Amino acid sequence: MFSRDRIAKAAAELADHLQIIDTVRSLQVGQKELADAIKTLGQQVREIQTELRALKAETRLEALRETQTIVNAVQGGLNQRIEALAVKIAVVESGVYEARWNGHGPALLPAPTGRLASSNHDNGSIL
């Protein structure tokens, strides 16, 4: 019936077949492990992206705060200079008018006109 050669050949084929099945199973396990690792990496990348967005927003907010501080400082300095200039103008005007009214001013001093002479600032002028 069956010769030893045929039995050995069938056994070798069966062993090869079983080895192929084991190799396929190992490949399937490896493929699943790779898929899990890729999924984990994807989650980590999404977490990093979220952290970067938050960091970017935080950096923008900090830059905006610093910019606002600088703008406020410059604006405060400018306001102080404008106030000092207004005081100087008021002092000069007061001295000029006083000198003219007291007769100590120059004879050719013009009568006060224009924006500086008026205390009514409803015309939209700065001074």
C-alpha cells in the first residue's frame, strides 16, 4: 500500500504545511502588534498636536500681554508729555495775556485768536 518513501514524503509535506501555518500565525500576530503600535503612535501624535496648539495659544496670549504693556507704557509717556505741553502752553498764554493787560507786553502783540486763546474745545481740535 503505502511505501516508506510516500509516507516520508507525506510527513515532510505535512511538516512544511504546519510550518507555513505557524509562520502565517506569527505574521498575523506581528501585523496586529504593528497595528496596535501605529494606533498608539497616532494617539500620541494627536496629543502632541493638542499640546502644541495650547502652547501656541499661550504664547500668543503672552505676546499680546507684553505688547499691551508696552503700548500702555508708551501711551502713558505720551499722555504725560501732552499734559506737560498743555501746562506750558497755559503758562505761556497766561503770561502773555497778563503782560498785555498790564501794559508790559510788546506793543505789537496781536490779540489772542485761534485755538489756543479759546477755552472751548468743542470744535474738535486737539489743543
